[in-house]
Amino acid sequence: MLQVAVVGSGPSGVYAAQGLVQQERVPGVRVDVLDRLPCPYGLVRYGVAPDHEKIKSLQGTLCTVLEHERVRFLGGVLVGPQGVPAARLRDLYHAVVYCVGAAADRRLGVPGEELPGSWSATDFVSWYSAHPDVVSDRFAADGFVAGARTAVVIGVGNVAVDVTRILARGAAELSATDMPQAALDALSASRVREIWTVGRRGPSQARFTTKELRELGALPDTDVVVDPAELALDPAYLDPSALPAAQRRNVEVLRGWAERPRSFGSRRIRLRFFLRPVALLPAGDGRVGAVRFERTLPDGLGGVTGTGRYEDIEAQLVLRSVGYRGVALEGLPFDADRGTVPHLAGRVLRAGSVAPGEYVAGWIKRGPTGVIGTNRPCAKETVTSLLDDAPALVRRGIVSDPLAALRSEGLRPVDWSGWQSIERAEAALGASLGRSVVKLPDWQALMRAAGADGPL
């Protein structure tokens, strides 16, 4: 019987588990899905914006897989230093599939990036999504938005659009979500009325999806402003016919906003293009006070070049959203330039050779690209490789129950019933606050609800 460990319970990990237990080539495969957090679903729980209920409903599909009779969820299990070594997992299972995502955010690399009031969008998303790694009192005095009137979001991908939309949402709209109460209170009291969302390239090269973009225009009491002259700097904006369908639709939405009469909502979102951040400037109190941008122009090769002309945009809050990077996992090879684990069709490569029984899927395999659904074919390729290798893998003798061996070594995972206890506690918290489900905000609350003591 083939025993497989999947490290990571986000979409790529769950899709890998699904592919293993639902195929018929190798009957009876058993899968343990390990996650560092006590909660499953990865970025579906902690990355999808709380007001995107339709996308968050994907948790129901993932739940069905994790409740399969030959799948076990083991939460609160750290793999690597201070946890279960990768080599130990390899001893206990015929195969290990690493689906650990891309945990680090990219930096701007400009002066002033460390000023108070300057954050990564990842920090902001983690805060309003109740990620347990966010130390609650780190933000208690600031709440990100306290004292801010103007925010600048650097980046034009879906995460940038998400944080822009959350900043512009009203309290009544956010209270219907599972956002933790502290974040809801801070955002409800927010005085941010102007949000600049800025990209260094043109509208035809923006990474957001059209659905996400259109949502900005549907926000109540919010005016979306674009400059037609700035949009026209992009040659593809003037003639979008040769663009892929998604980019063409984006251009059409932006053109519609540029041509419509101005409205006068209490909040304003300004979408800017062809501006590259070169410095964050301090205010008199030592916090961030403005962002200096250099005007760019297309270089004819798909990139941009600087013009030597600059513009300062006032901001008391700056959120950078310029991408993610994979992080090396001790015991696995790592390509630092790409931020991924070297692989061949999902098989881990060590010094250019396939490492038997070690596999990758998701962002740690291909980089932080695509949408949630992209993880399905990615995981399928990896599972196909694993199943092709299965006849050789099962010849290696292992213990009959890897979990029992890990328990004997002191491991105390949060099992599926522990996760269900967390769900009940979040429903009870929501009811007590007159809301629907509300996420528990920290490790202690999560582990207490699960019947455990703390991070393992």
C-alpha cells in the first residue's frame, strides 16, 4: 500500500491528495496532509479577500477531499527546523509531495521602504484575514489605517486590487464577512478617503483579472478615476485588438471609466500607470509621508524605461504588492534565483538527478503564477509522475503507520476533529458578536479551540 505525505493543505496540496486517492492505477493509496497551521485550505482561508465569498466557498470542495476515508489532515505540524525533518518524513513515507507555496513577499528595494506606515500587502492581508502568525499587538497601536487619510498601493495585480477594495469598503459591507473583529473595528473607523493604486507599466500589462477590476467600479460611494492621457501612453491601449482576451477586456473597462462623467463619492480610487517607485519620503513625525515615483515609458521590448521626471504622491499608508517568492525548506534543494525547488515534471532534482520519492506542486514548483484553478493541472502533473514511480517506491519498506511513529516521537497534531472544533468556535464567536462566522485571531485561540496547547 502506497503511503504518501503531502506537506501543505492549500489548493495544490489538496488537489494532489485528491488525485492520489481518486485514481485507479495504484489502488488503496493513503495520504497524510500535513500543515504548519492548525487550519486547512492555505491561501483560500488566509489569502482570499473576506468579501469574496464565492471564491472562499471553494473550501467546501477542499473539505470533501480532506474528509476522504484514506486522507488524514494533520495540522500544527512544522516540517523543517524545530519540527519534523524532511529526512524523517522521507523515512516514514514512500513519497513526500511538498506544496508549501511562496511565503515571502518581494521588496521594492528603494530608500525609505522601512519607514513606519510602509508595509507589504501580505502583512495587511494577513491582518484582516486573521493569520495566526500576525502578532496581534504588533498592529494594535496602529491598526494599519489609524491616522491615515491617503493610501498608496504599489502594484496592479489581483492582491493589489483586493487591498484597494478592502480599504474602500464600508463597515456595513465588511461586517458581513468572517474578518476578525479587531480588523473590522479598525477599518470601520478608517479615515482613508483616497487610494492610489500604481503600476510601473501600462494598462495592457496589468496582472489583475477583469472581474477583480470591475469590482472597484461597483463599490458604493466610491469614485474610480483614471487619466485618459496616461492610459494613452500604452500603444496597446490605443489599439487593443491584438491583445489576449483578458488584457483586452481590462483595457475596455479602463476606457469606459476614462470616458464616463465623474461622480463624487466620499472615497476616491485613482488608478495610475507608468510610474515606478524610487523612494518613500518621511513626514515630519518620521512616518511615511509620500512616495516618489519616476515616470516611465514603454521601451518597445515589453518593459519600461525611466524618463527622469518625478512625481510625489502623499500617503500615510503604503502597501507594496509586487509579488511573492518561495522560501528554502531545510533538507530540500532550492533555486534561489527562481524561488522554487528544481524539478522535472514535479520530481525533485538533487544536483540535476531525480530524488526518488520527493515531489513538488504549486507555487514552490512553478513560482507564484496563475490563479487557484491553475493548481489543479499542476498537481495532476506531479501526481502522474508519482504514480509512474509507484512500483519502485512501494518496494522500500516503511512503518505500517507513519502517524503512530510520529506520535511516539512527541508529535501532537490537530486532526480533523480538532479543526471542526475550531469551526464551531468561530461560529460561536460570530454569534456572540451579532455577526456570522468570525475567525479566531491568534495561535492561542485556535489551539485552545482545537484542544491543543500551542504551535507544535
